Amino acid sequence: MEDTVGYTSSEFVEVRFKNTRKQFFKQENLRLSEGDVVAVEASPGHDIGTVSLSGDLVLLQMRKRKVDAATSEFKKIYRKASEADIDTW
């Protein structure tokens, strides 16, 4: 599935954090799937969350929540979480 602005569904993921907070991220150079624990950019520092959606469903959720892939700024996914990150989390 491709969005109208030329983004593919594999470029975005939805990450779920504690307290049911969810946020969209653009992934670069990572192959993430649902259930992966990731370290992401936060203000300040970084945060740990779990990938809750990937693929075509992410673009559908973005449209539902009126998030425009062309104009929105997305924070970065730094890496898959290490054991130390998960222990601290």
C-alpha cells in the first residue's frame, strides 16, 4: 500500500509506551516488526517502547488520526533496545 504522497507502509511504525501512549515514527535502516522493543528519541533523552503496528495498518491509523506524513515531523528510532535498556525500563 502506498500513501498519496509517495510513502510506503514499511517506512512507518506505531510505538506503544507505558500508560497506553502511542506515537508514530519513521524508521530508517531498521527492519522492525510488531513486538520489537525499541529505543526512540524523546524530550529529553530517549524512551523505550514496543512496536504495536507496522505495515499497511500504520498508514490507515495515521489517516484516522489525521497525521500527514508529508508535513509532520517524526522523531527518530535510535535502535532496537538492548538488554540494559530493557532492564532499566
